Amino acid sequence: LGWYGPRWRSFLEDAKGGCCAQQALENPFPKLVDDLPVSITESLSASLIQWLKNGGQVEADVWPAHKPDMARLVCISLVVRLIPYVVSSCMMI
């Protein structure tokens, strides 16, 4: 996140939680979703629209050029959040 300006960092921190929650509701079993990166990108786009509607601001000249990079960050965050659940599920087997 260090490369992004403070407004983008704020948005991405906020979006990580929102996108992860949305993915959990829409795709509770991510291994069954072939297009998880596309799904994350769509969630990120929706989060940005809502962020801006709510008065949030971001630095210019970053979106959409770095949208794939931002989606990767959010996707990595989602995977990291899922690891404890996957490990505990495997321990139960």
C-alpha cells in the first residue's frame, strides 16, 4: 500500500473489508469461483463508486490504470483472511 497516496490507502483499507464481506456473502466457497479476480475487481469498482458518493476522495491519475493492482491487493487480503478457516477446516477432517 505504500506506493499509493494517503487517500487511496484509506480507500483500499476500507474496501478490503467491504470486498471481503461481499465475497463471503456472494461466494462462500471461493474454490468454486473460477473468476474470483473478476469478482474482486467488480467489488472494488462498486466500493469506489460508493466511497466517492459518500464524499471520500482519492488522488488523480491512479484509477483505472492501477485497478488490476488494487484488485490483487484486495484478493491477497481475502486469501489471508481465509487461511485460518481453511486450516481449521482441514484439522477437522
